[in-house]
Amino acid sequence: MAGRKYEVLLTEGAEQDLESIYDYIAGFDCKTNADHVLDHLLGVVESLSAFPERGAYPKELIALGIRDYRQTAFKPYRVIYRVIGQKVYIYLIADGRRDMQSLLARRLLGA
């Protein structure tokens, strides 16, 4: 499907994730590094407009038999998303060192 473009949309939760990541890095490191991480994360998000199917299935969801979501990363951050038609919905952007099982259950499955 070369040349096919997808619209990439961030959910409110994903926008809050980006803001929290930025604020944390700016507060505990420096604004320059926070800018760097934000730029790279936004680049990863934008790259999904061309090839959203390239992402792997999150292992935490595979264990539950769920294959509706995919992930890509700018280490250590994971971007969890879902492709629906011509749209890519970003649901979660989080440090992969967190308890992802609980985070994904709360955010995606409403647990």
C-alpha cells in the first residue's frame, strides 16, 4: 500500500502523556533534553502516517489474546496505537520501564 497516508490522532490521554514526559524531563534534567525527547516522540508518532502496520503487538496484550493494538518506540518510551480504517489513534505514550501490564489494562481495557 505504497503512498497510502493515514491520519494520526492523539487521544487526550496520549496528549497528557507527552506533557507529563516533557514536564518530568524538564524538571529533573533540563529543557533542552525535554525538547529533544519530545521532538523524537512526535517524529515517531508522525511516521505512523506512512506505515502504521509496521508496529509490533504489545506482548502484554498478546498474553491476553488482544491483537487490536500495535506499538512503536523511542526507547525507553513506547507508543501504543490502533489502526482503524485510514486513521491511527495513539492511546498511550509511556516509559516502557513502568508496569505496562497495569497501565495498558487501565488505559485500554478500562480495568
